[in-house]
Amino acid sequence: MAGNANEAGRATSSRLLAVLESFTPADPVLTLAEIAARTGLPKSTAHRLLGDLVEWGGIERRADARYQVGLRVWKLGLLAQSTKVLGDVAHPIMEDLHRASAENVQLAILDRGAALVVERIRGSDSVHTFTRVGARLPLHATAVGKVLAAYSPEAERELVSRPLPAFTPNTITDPKRLRSALARTRAQGIAYVFEEMSAGAVSVACPIVDGTGEVRAAVSIVFRSTVPNPYRFAAALRTAAFGIGRSLSASH
């Protein structure tokens, strides 16, 4: 009997994990039917498991009856030591960058084919974005995403091998153009995105490189497309990225 109970417990755990893993950067919001299809579970079983996850806080049920990953899963991720150290080191430098620019400042890491936002400071008068800590941003349509993909051969290969969604008329979805954009990012050490993710928003990002030469994250500024001379933030952003990388090296 004890063996059967253990097997049943493992089966339930596997199903719960399958539900969580059905969400991807390309499909962060899913219906019950989509989750059931992706997990291979009956809709009644998927609905019951989703109810458990919603009650726990790992999944959120939206007003339109669709589901998305909840903040409790994100908070568990913060317990990862490397992410915590990165956030602790980066935050004061991001605050300096925010004071200098008065714009949105974001920090993201590469996570399973997406740019995972781990720190964010919102500019009170800057362009409104839907980004929040824990959000997963597409690599091809954001400045932090382009930086992270540019310095990860595996991420770049995966990115150019599949169809990509266009969020605005400016979104680069053609593999050849995307490869060119990523090569330019590597050559210049900086990425610019002009209204590719949302109309009216421009972002610029730089890689954060640790003492071993590894790109650990990307830091960006997001601002209105009407801001004069969008290239004027480059020097401050490069300085911030260098400072975070140097502090990361010193923390080890």
C-alpha cells in the first residue's frame, strides 16, 4: 500500500510539473484546452491541477479565463543564489542609471529561450510598459533579448530555426535579418530596438560580462520613441554594464 501511495504521489507531482512546463516564452498565456492538449491530460484532470496551482499561487487565472504563471513560482526562482547575487549587485548601479536617465531600467537573464526580467526600476514619466519582475520577454523583439541571444550560440540557433511572432510592423522575424542584427550587436557590444515589441517604445541594452568573460545578463533602458537622440544613453549604459560586471567578479 505504501508503495502505491508513493507512486501516486510521484504521478501527481509529474502532472503538476507538466502543467507548469506547458507555458513557454512564445505562449505565456494558455487556455484550459491548450494546457490539456500540451500535457496529454484529460481536461477534467488539468482543470483540477490548475485549481490546486492557482490556490497555491503558482498559476494565475486571468479575467478572460486563461492562465499564466504566477508570482510564487518567480519568488522561488529568486532563491537561486546566482540570481540573488546578480540582483543585489546590480540594483544600486541600476538606481544610478535610472537617476541619470529618468527612464525605465531593466535587468534580464537568459532562461529557456527567453529574457527573464530579474530587476526593474520604472521611470515615473517614462513610456509605459507591461514588463514586471518575473516577466519573460521574447529574445528577437527586445534589446535585452537580442543581447542575450547574440552571445549565446545555442539561443541564436534555436531562435532563427523557428517561426517568430511579429508584435509590431517593426519586429524582425526574418532569420537572415535577425542573424545580421545579432552579429551587429556582438560587433558593437550594444543592441537597439526601435518599436519592435510595442509601438512608441525604444530600448537599448548592453551585455554584463563577468571576470571570466561570460555574459551573465543584460541591462537596458526603455524609453519613448519621441525622445531626441536615442543614442545618447549608450555611454551611461555601457558604464553601468561594466560596473555590474566588475562588481559581480569582486563578489566571487
